[in-house]
Amino acid sequence: MASTTKMAADTRREAALYTADELMSHAEDLFGVRKEVVHAALFGESEERFTVEQVMQKIKQFMKAKVK
């Protein structure tokens, strides 16, 4: 029973939407990167709010991008 409650709480937490500023202010705690990395990963996005999971994926993609 306790694990079901924990899973439900985790799902709600992951589905929460945050602004880019909120995510950048907690970049090191959430993603282990500086706020500039989050800013660069979200640069040009038309959305205004993101889930933590979305930003994690965008950071991974940004970090793998080749420099021209």
C-alpha cells in the first residue's frame, strides 16, 4: 500500500509544470548542471512551462550536440 502511494506522489511530481526561471534557479539540485546549461537547452522553445523530465531530455540532447 505504501509503495502505491509513493508511486502516485512521484507521478504527480513528475507531471508538474514549471517555468524556465524556476527550473534554472534549481538547476544544480535537479539536473546537476549550472543554470546556464538549462537556459541554453531551452533556448528557442515556444513552450513556457516544462516538466522536469522534459528538461532532462533537452539537457541530454543539448550536451550531445556537436559544436560547429
